Amino acid sequence: MNATARKELNRHVKNGADIMKGHADEPELVRDVLADLMHYCTAKGIDFTRELDSAERHYTAEQAGDV
């Protein structure tokens, strides 16, 4: 992974850590965030599963340094 990709990855990790500050049960927090996003998508008519699949592909590309 090149330096630019590593910097971007570190930014994503920091953003995730900032969201989780103060929460003792991080896995539960992740579940709550995902559930909230599911509710949001339902309310807005967004296909959550399709967007989750897209996010997984984007994540894989980021991990590979392709983004």
C-alpha cells in the first residue's frame, strides 16, 4: 500500500474511532449504527442491502490501495 493510500486508510480508521468514543461495547455500537442506517434507508426509499454491497466493494478497493 502506498503512502497516500495508507494516509487515507488511517483517516477512515480515525473517523470510525471518533464515532465510537465513550462507548464501552463497540460491537453493540456498530450494530446500532447499522440499524440506524437501515431505518434511514427505509424512510428515504434507499436499498440498504445494495448500498452495503457497494460499500463492501469500496472497502475492498481501499484496502487494496485502488482508491
